[in-house]
Amino acid sequence: MGQIKQMIVVEGRDDTKRLREAFGSIDTIETNGSAINEATLEKIKLAQASRGVIVLTDPDFPGEKIRRTISQAVPGVTHAFLPRADAVPDHQGSLGVEHANPEALRAALSHLFTEVPDAEPLITKEDLITAGFIGGAESRKRRERLGELLHIGYANGKQLERRLAQFQIPRTMFAEAVLRINAEEANNG
């Protein structure tokens, strides 16, 4: 993976430090928590206009809140998602980019998704229900695995529906992931 020209939006100083360990010289904008102020949003808007922005937040509720805030204020930003399993701390603490190893960060930043605002969904809510991602006993686990396979991060049912539409995930890609998840479950069960 070559030099990253875009600015990467992260939550804090430790995330920037970890990214620099993985990529060397890299430019970040730190949100310093989920209550993003107007000055930070302005910085992100300027960066989006001049260099482009990649949002890489922690795979947890506050990280998703930051992602939504940025998406609403700066339409068309690009997203990278770190799987929850790659963000687990060695000892104590919460999930975070700062806990990911360089390989996991490189993998996350090699799968980028740019939002297409108000896009028509290619995958419907009915598809998600039929495939067992909404309303079933194992839905949460299946959504988590789907997020890993598609590189779009974990999402609850409603978020998943929106994310699949925003990133225009093709039906073929979705169908391949469903087949793989079903095969994995059959082999493990």
C-alpha cells in the first residue's frame, strides 16, 4: 500500500500514533471524542475539499456516532472500518484503533467505501430478514461476520440496511458473503 494522500479522521492522539507506526508519515484530524465541535467539522470539510478524507473510528457506539456526525456534515466522505476483533485491547479498556496491529490497519485502509447519499438500496430489508441478519436469534453474530466479510464494520439491523445502500454494496457481493456465512455455520454446527 502506497502513501495515503487523504487526511484520516481518528478519535484521538493514540490512534494517530498507531497509524504512524503502521504507515510512517500520515496526516490525521483528531475528533477528541464523540462530541465533535464545529472547528473540527470545518477542518474536515476543508480537508475533504482539498485532499479527501477517510473516516477511521473505533468500532463501537461512540465511534459510530462520530461517523454519523461527520457523514451528515460532510457528505461524500470515505470510510474505512476496523473489525471489532482487531480493536480489542491487550489488557483493559475499550475497543479502539489504537489497539490494532499494523496489518489490521493496512487491511482496513485497503477497503475504502465512499457514501452515495440518498442512494437506492440494492439490498432490501426483506433480503436482510430472509438472510437472517434481522430478527433472528443469531442475527447479531451474522451481522458482525457480514461486516467483516464486506469490510463495512459491524452495524445493527437498521444501520446495516442504510450502510449497504450508502456504499452501494452489489447484490452479488452480498450473496457471496451470505453463502460463506451459511457454509461456516454449517461446518461449525
